[in-house]
Amino acid sequence: MKSITERHQLILQKLQEDGKLNIPQLIEEMNVSGVTVRKDLKLLEEKSFCFARVAELLCIILMLLKGQSMKKNL
């Protein structure tokens, strides 16, 4: 099992790289329970590093922003 610091770093890394989080993959990769992952996400959310409810929407937001950027260039 990874330490809380290692888990938080991995979560933030995955979010930065992929733009979303795959909870089952995190559970397996970190060898922890779903409850632990949810607690980690809640702690990160409280620290303003990420927003648990918005994590999956980040890709959509980025796509919308890229679309607006492309329209400005036309």
C-alpha cells in the first residue's frame, strides 16, 4: 500500500496526464479500497487540488475551450 502522499501524487499525476480519473484503475494501482480512494479525492478536493465531482468533466471543458480557441482563430 502506498502512503497518503504517494497516493495523492499519483491521483494528481493521472488527472494531469489523462484529464480524468479511472477509479477502478486507481484502486488496483494503489492497492487500496474504493473508500480510501474516495477519501483521498475528498481530501484533495478540500485542498483545492481537484474537484471530485468535476474530474470526469475536465476533458469536456478542455474540449470546449479548445473549440472556442479554434473559433477565435477563424
